[in-house]
Amino acid sequence: MPVPAILLAAGASRRLGTPKQVLLWEGETLLHRAARVALEAGFSPVIVVVGAAAEVSRQALGSLEVQVVSNPEWEEGMGASIRAGMGALPQPAEAVLLLVCDQPALSVEHLQALLHLHEEGQARVIASVYSGVRGVPALVPRSWFAKLQALSGDKGARGLLLGPAVSEVLFPEGALDVDTPLDFESFPKK
């Protein structure tokens, strides 16, 4: 059974000053790129949670076969977006991938490494590790779904990734994310 993905793309990009979802990197919007990579890695369905820039986000996805979910509570933060995505999961999903659109170095290979650990029978959270911290993309098993649905605020799932029951996959490039204009300008381009 395929594992679904929830792509969080509801934020207002306040520090950036423009919707990061539609920034072009290597000829593709960041949102389109993240959704495409998740699809190519074998996740299905890919649920894209939109909010602040909902219409331009929908346009940025083009013809990708994804499920778009609106989060009317996007201003609450990532917790509300995760809950909105969880509400759209197919039943019964055995796990879910959480990812964001502002990591341009995201690759099919990295997502497949997370999936491979899960398929080996890891009934635990599998997090990406960069800059000495655990973060997204992260694969969360069904036994943790209630914890995801209880999230609130802007911290997202990071607090859930701190315990010893978490496996890690190195993703040093994950530290390169787009939060400010300087981040985007300094990100390596091919």
C-alpha cells in the first residue's frame, strides 16, 4: 500500500516578503518541485496544504496529480496545516510523509531512503537530520497519528522528533531552506 505525503505550503512567507511556494529554482517553482519529487519517490496521494497564497499555490502545482487541501486556519501555524492534511488522509494509511516546499535540495533518493527504512519494518518515526537537528522530511507511522492531530502552533512536528524512538537519515542539504531573500539569493544554483 502506498504511503501518502502531506506537503505543507500554507504559510505567508512573511520574512521572505513574497510567496516562497512560487519562487523559481532551476526553472520550477519550489512548490511544484517538492510535490513532483514526492510523487516520483512513490508517495501517494500527495496532499498539498495551502493557505495564505492558496490560488498562486494551486497554479504553481500545474497539472501534477496531487490533492489540494485548504487550511482556513493557516495563520495558527504548521500545527493547523498538519491537522488539515491529516484530515485528508486515505484510510487506512500505515504512515505519512511530512515535508515542506522550501528545501530546494530535496531529492527522490532522500525520500526513498526514508521509505526504505519504513518498509524494513521500522514502526517508528524516521526523520531527516541536518545541522545537528532532526526535521522534515519525516515519515511518521500510524501509531503516532493522534500526536500529529493534536499539534498546535507554529512548531510543527519538531517536538515529536526529539525522543529516542526516532530513526535518522542524514540530509545535510536540508539545512538549506528559503526563509529570507538572502537565503534564496545565496542558495547554490546550477
